[in-house]
Amino acid sequence: MRGAALFLVAWTLALPASTGAAEYARIAGGSFASVLPPDGKSAPAQVAPFRLRTLPVTNGEFLAFARTHPQWRRDGIASIFADGQYLAHWTGALQLGDGQRQQPATHVSWFAAAAFCESEQARLPSWYEFEFAAAADATRADARGDPAWRERILDWYARPSTAALPDVGNGTANVYGIRDMHGLVWEWVSDYASLMVSGDNRDQGDPDLLKFCGAGALSTQDRENYAVLMRIALLSSLKAADTTANLGFRCAKDDIQD
């Protein structure tokens, strides 16, 4: 994947930037207890200040991106960058179905998500950035110790995923003003390939089956974080060209003070 990723960066930097005005919220970062300690034991993770898109990217936004970046159209993308289900839910290469515009962009590969973020002078968030922001609820920066909060998240994982996805923005904003980090779609992170929870992630089968055997093993150490470990298991099962019906993304930026 490394060679393809380097090619992606070089290719994307030559593209025109997006003119969209997505909203990004500042997150101060800090030290926190991750389910994936950086030392593999108990050391806290350190997150530098960053900015995160308040909403996942929508189909409408990705359609505008595909129109100005034709190499990321469904009928123009190179097979190395996406599987055969890339944007398969759209009715055409540049056409959405009724009611799809405000739904989260899914069936998008890691390569395509990274390219979209580059067009916003942004990037995909790291796992630690995502985990840090996703730990918050409406009033607390870290709600993970609240059993009721964890139960609400687990209820989403238990629901069937056959229905049409809701529009973005309907979820309650967390303390940072960020919505839909839980209860809508899974999300790509920049370093997804380093979240290894199985012996060999080349033999995972269909990612849409959500094989959580790795999360099941890890959860014996910390069952209270089971929902987070399920997300890790999904991401670690994927390849960069994979797409699924319930995997979207949002972008992040370094917090560079002027």
C-alpha cells in the first residue's frame, strides 16, 4: 500500500482545491487512556491540538468533488484505488438517487477519502484523534465511564444495517460541537492499517460482514470499551481500496495558530 499511497499524495497535490466551506471544530487535545496504549501496556496517548470536521462528508459533497476531480469518479477511478463497489449506491457516475444528497458518503475507499480531504487542505484524522473526540458526549470531554452512554452506543451496533442511512447532522452535538461520531456510520482514519487485532488482516473476507473476532478477544481485557474495539476490528480488517455500505469519513486539520 505504501507505494500507492505515495502516488496518491503526489497526484492529489496537483489537483485544484475544493471551494467548499466545511465547518471544523477545534479540539485542544491532551493526554488520555486509549484502548490501544502507545506502549502496548498502559501509557497514555498524547494528542496535539487539532481541528475536526463537525459532520461526516455527505454524498452531495463527494459528488461535487468527483465533478471537479474526474479521476475519482466511479467510471474513472483506477482499480488500485477502489474495489468494484466504489460509489455503487449512486444511480450514475455523477448522479445521486432521491434523498441521498445529505446522507453520509459511503462506498468510498481510504484512497478516495484521503484525496477528498486533501482537496480541503485537510487530512484524515488519526486513530487517537478520532478516539479522543469520540469519547465526548454533550457535556463531558470523556464520557466513557458512564454506563448509560456506553449502552446507547452499543444499541446502535446491535441495530440491523439494512435500512437507508439517515442524513448527517441529526445526532446530538458533543462538547466540541461535533455530531454523528456514533450512531450513523463507521469512519476511516489515516492510520487504520496499524490497528492490527488479528494475526493476518489479508484474510478477512467481506468487510461488510463485520467480523469482530479480534475485538472479542481484546474485550476480555476491557469489556467497557467493547464498542470502540469493534470499530478497531472493522478498520483493521480492511484494505485501502475496500469500500462498504456503512463506512464513511470526515476530515481533520492540524491546529496551526496564525
